[in-house]
Amino acid sequence: VSSSGALAGAVETPAVVGALTSARVLTMTYEEGVSVTDVAGLRRLGLDPNEVSRLLCEAFNAMIFDGGFVHCDPHPGNVLVRRRRRGHCSPHGAGGAAAGGGGGGGGVGV
């Protein structure tokens, strides 16, 4: 999702930390962001909650219909949002301004 199409640069997935990962434990890098359900937090970042919602829907549609893989634990602790790293606000996936939370999420950067 994050490397192709309209969402390129808008969705990020935390990197796997191989040295701390085993057959039973997946360890990923920590990513900063606000919960996708934190409307006040999104507004503090200067983001439109409606745009974030639209991008999140696009990201899940791309996972299901284009990639064939889907995030199976999409609770608010695993889907975080941040401004794109490039500093502009526009549709994106994880690559530009999204964050995956805690231990296995993906995120949307706006």
C-alpha cells in the first residue's frame, strides 16, 4: 500500500526489529502519532478528521482489493496519524506522515 498508487508516501508500517523478533514474538519500531479516534489531537495537528477518515478507508480498500493483505487488528491503538514528514497536508499513506502504533499497526500521514 505504501509504495505504489495514490497512497504512496501516505501509509507507513513500522520496521521489523529482527534481533528482537522470533517465531512467537514480532517486535517493530516505535512510531509517534495520535490515535485515529482523537479528533482534538488531529485538529491540533492541523488535520481534517474527515480527510483522515477518507484516507484510512482508501488505505484499507487498497490492502484488501489491490494487495490482498489486510491489517487484522485495526483498533485505535494500532492506527496512528501524524503530519507527513514532508510537512504538507495531502492524501497519503504511511510513508509520508503516518505512524504505526505500539506493536504492529500502520498509520496514515496527512
